[in-house]
Amino acid sequence: MSFFKTQDQGTIVLDQQDYLPILIESFLIDRRSQGLSSETIDFYKKKLQYS
């Protein structure tokens, strides 16, 4: 994942390749907040091939 880049107005610009890891992490955080078991979270990580 590349580093964040900023423009003049302080806007964060992400490369397209940066979105997927952010979306996956957001998904996993949401599932944890729903109280799903660690085994279920591990299953999602494995299926999404995310470490």
C-alpha cells in the first residue's frame, strides 16, 4: 500500500489500489463490532486473503 498523498487544501488522495485494503479492514471492523466470533472473522480474512 502506498503512502497517503496530500494536495494544497489538505485533501487526502489515495491511489485506486489503496481502496481495497481500507474496505476490507472496514468490513472486518464492522463484523467485530457486531460481536461475531474470532473464528468467523478469521474465516472472512482467509476468504478475502487479508492478513
